[in-house]
Amino acid sequence: MRWFALLLIAAPAFSAAPTIELKVDQAGYSTAAPKVGLVASKSAAKEFTVRRADNDAVAFRGTLSDAADDPDSGDRVQAADFTKLTRTGKYYLDVPGVGRSWIFAIDPDVYARSWYLAMRSYYGQRCGIAVDLGPEFPGYKHEACHMEGAYHASSGKSGPHVSKGGWHDAGDYGRYVVNSGISTGTLLWAWEMFGPRLRTIRLNLPESGNGTPDILNEIRWNLDWMLAMQDDDGGVWHKQTSERFCGFVMPEKDTFVSYVIGTGKEPFKSSCATGDFTAVMAIAARAFRPFQPEFAGKCLRAARQAWTWLEKYPNVTFNNPPGVATGGYGDGNCSDEHLWAAAELYRTTSDDAYHKYFLEHYGDFRKSIRPTGPQSWNNVANLALWTYVLGNGKDAVAAGAIRQDSLAAADEIVKRTAANPYRMSMTSRDYIWGSNSVAANYGMQLLVADALRRDPRYVEAATDNLHYLLGRNAFSLSWVTQVGENPFRHPHHRPSGADTNAEPWPGLLSGGPNRSRQDNAMRTKLAADLPPAKSYLDDQEAYAANEVAINWNAPLVFLLAGALGGK
Ligand code: G3I
Ligand code: 9MR
Ligand code: ZN
């Protein structure tokens, strides 16, 4: 017995399984950045060590902070600050009496892999082409899908419609212009803001090596589909989906007709879709000009034409027509999309007409730049306002006001983030469907503020939201598939559910906790009275908590781009 007891005492820390009571960013921490892990435990611990993953040697010793109660999770949280540890390597946190954490890295370019996977996930979402993630991910492939489309009666047209590419929206195979709008816009912004460091990153796409940066190659796949959704009169149809969701099959096995769906009455196209389309095509015109000038010209012509339609029909909202049950992305107010269209067109062309529209209307939206509630698929006013200042909008009063609002909101978010025991920017009310994208969009908001006035606090708070998504959360889960040692594994994602691979498709962000429990899995499988941050389960059935979506991945890509090493 005696020798056995001794063995237990002397057992190296690594033999224990990691505990969810310890929370770290499972991708890791940049060498020069603040590095904090969290402890949420009933046992009152005081000391911690950071150990090397390869030999358990102690690399850092520290004292835990006092515990703070977090009402959103119900946890009592202490912080383990090891910012001073700067040696490149792989480590874990060890807290006597609590346990050890999952492994994390310290590295000058610690998010390179995560960025690659998160951005490349769009390639996996491609519709209309055979996809194969290659030798790196054997078995992750699907055949060309949804190659034929048709006009739905609600579109005002009939007959076949050439179905051109695009990305599957989410865990379903629909393609929705409104959601494509903020997703593609956010990715294009990532390019515009962090281009120098993204330019040479190879995503191993069919187009790689064609002289265009791969991030733009991937974005173009969706732009071509969006262009195909524009009618001859300039208006843009709302979505292209089947009439109802198919089962959990691979995309090429989805035999439902892929319809171009409209509003069911004149003018058939919707204003929110057309506004988002205009903005995105205007940005694309700027981004593609140096690489594919002809395509850039096509995007700009399409944007101008869409603008003309929008001026004529500013208030056509979309609701699913009878017989259609796929996603709605219904938004009752398209004036923010209209403003975004004006702002991006002005930034691209400097034309007076767009400027005039912007100046006449931006005042109505100033409250959109606020400390709670960042941009989202149905609220793009922030993007409109920011693009004006980022693009050197000429009116000093407007530009000054927007700058002021942006910095004041960011200051407030920084304060709130520092005061949150989990060190991220979410409020109790932010745990909605797709809440992880709210965290990511706060991060983006902070990085935009940093672009307006450099402030390390903004970058730090933005990165804190990234840490939350990558494991420093109530579940100690990395909410990005195949990133980190303990990622979530059961996304509501048809290819992941239908294929035979053990792990889900890589690089996808989970929707995250949803206090409203808007699906049956959440309603029936979760304990009653969970606090908002804990209203989550890693279950394929739980589409209101565990689906993935292109508009959720996009701010993650933006945030990761901001955290990449390099220029
Ligand atoms: O904004 C309100 C908030 O004020 C309120 O406190 C809260 C209470 O639940 O609700 C918030 O609104 C929610 C809204 O998302 C926020 O954007 C709604 O409840 C919620 O139902 C709505 O969910 C949307 C969902 O479709 C259902 O319509 C998601 O945003 C949207 O991302 C999701 O999109 C689906 C597509 O339709 C189909 N493809 C998959 C995709 C992802 O799940
Ligand atoms: O898979 C669908 C998902 O993409 C949507 O976000 C969600 C809400 O609209 O709906 C999912 O489809 C479910 C449908 O609404 C109800 N029957 C089960 C479907 C999931 O297999
Ligand atoms: Zn498809």
C-alpha cells in the first residue's frame, strides 16, 4: 500500500485529466500580450503554476486573484495572470487542489492556425462545386451540389435559374443575401484593415496561385453568387433556398429544388437584401481593383444599379411567402442597410449623390454605435458610420461625431470587460441566438475603435473576447471546431452530421449560449434555471445554441486577423 500512496503523491501533474474548472485560451496567447487564465472552483485556491506540457517543469509561479461572483454564469471566478511568461512553448495551468488545464501555446504568431481554419471554413461551405479539404483533412469532402436553380413563384419570374456558387449559410444549405451581406462585408473589411498580413496566406483553394490573395479568392466565390441574385432592374432577391429544410444529408444528396425566392408581390426583390448587396459590391470594387480590375468594375456597376433600385423601393421588407419555411432573415427596417449602401458607395466613388444621402441620414443612426449591442445581420448601421471615417469622409462634423461616439462606446466596453469576472464584453442580455457572434462583434467594434485611435486597451479587450471563444468560458470549450484540445464536437451542421468523419468540419464557430432556449433540444435536455452564459449544450439537435453560420465566423476571422503576428 505504502509504495502505491507514494506513487500517487509523486505522480506528475500531467497524468490527471484537465478540469473544466480551469479556463485558458486553448489556441494560446501571443508572446507580448497579457496572459490570463481563469479558475472557477468551489475550492478556495491561492497559488498556481504554469508548467511545460512536454516535461511538467514549472515555468511560472503566481498567486490567484481574489474571487469574484459572476451572475451570468453563476460561477465564482479567480484570475491567474502569467503575462510575464514569454518563452515560446506549450504549457498548462496547474492549481493545487483544483487540477490542470487544457494545453495552450505561447507564441508570437499563436493564432495563425486558427485564422487559417476559420477562413478556410468558407471553402468548406462552398455550394456549386466539389469541395475537398485535401490531405490535411482526409475524408472532408462533398460533391458539387445545388447546381440547378429555379425561380419560385414568389420571385415574379418562372423557369430555371442558373445557380452560381455561393456559400451555404450555416448548418443548412440555404443561401441568403442579407446574411451574405454582413458576412462578406466583414470579411472584406478584414482584408481592408489587415491586408498586409493576410495577403500572402495560402488557403489551399482551387484558385490558389492565381495572383489574387486567397482571402479574396474565397470571397469572390460568394460574390459571384450574390451577383446572380440581382434582377435586370437592379433589385436583389432575398434568398435562394428550398421550400423547407432538408434532412441531415450531404449537400449533393439534397434533392429539393433550390429556388430564388422573392416577396411574392411587386417589386419581388427586398430592400434589405438590395441595400446589403450594394454595400458589399461597393467594397468589393475597392478590394478587387488591384487584382481583378474587370471584376471590380462589374461589382461597381452592379452596386450603382442596385442603389438606383433602392432609391425607388426603400421599404420593401421580406417575410417567407406561403409554402416557404426556411430561414427568414426578416428585418422590418432597411434604412440601416440603405445607409451602409450609401456610405460604401461614397467611400469607393466619392460621388456627391451618395455623400448627400449619407449626410442627410447618418444622424438618425448615431445611437447605433453604443456600448451594448454591436453590429449584427439585421443592424449594419455601425458599418455605415465607420466606413465613413475609415475612408476619410469629407464632412468634418460628421466624421468627428462618429469618431467621438466610437471611442466613447469602446471606452465603456473596455471598462465593462475588465469588470466582468470572465473578462469579456458580454452583458446578460447578449446571450441570444448566435451569442458567440455578439462576443466576436464586440471584438470587431473594439478593433475598429483602435483603427480610429490606437489604444492597447481596445486591442486587449478585443483579444479577451477571442479568449472567451477559444476556451476561457464557463464550459472550458473551444467554440471553434478542431481548434484547441477541448473543442465542441457536435455542431448543427449537415455535412458534419452526415459524413463519416469522427470530428466535425474544421474552423467553424458555434452559435453559443442562448438564454431563450429556442429549440427542443435546449428545452428538453438542459437543467431548469440555468444562468444565461450556461444555457448551451454541445448537441447536434440544438440549432439555437450549436449551429454554425457564415455571419458568426466572419467577425471571428476579423478578430483573429487583428491578433495575427506580422505587419
Ligand atoms: O434581439 C432580440 C433581443 O432583443 C431579445 O432579448 C432576444 C430574446 O430571445 O431575442 C433577440 O432576437 C433574436 C434574434 O435572432 C437576434 O438576432 C430572436 O429571438 C431569434 O429568434 C433570432 O434568431 C435568428 C434565427 O435565425 C431565427 O430566425 C438568428 O439571429 C439567425 O442567426 C438565425 O439564422 C438562421 C437562418 O434563419 C437559417 N440558416 C441558419 C441560421 C443560423 O441559425
Ligand atoms: O437546420 C435548420 C437550421 O439551419 C435553422 O437555423 C433552424 C431554425 O430555422 O431550423 C433547422 O431545421 C429544423 C427545423 O426548423 C425543424 N425541424 C428540424 C430541423 C433540423 O433538422
Ligand atoms: Zn450547395
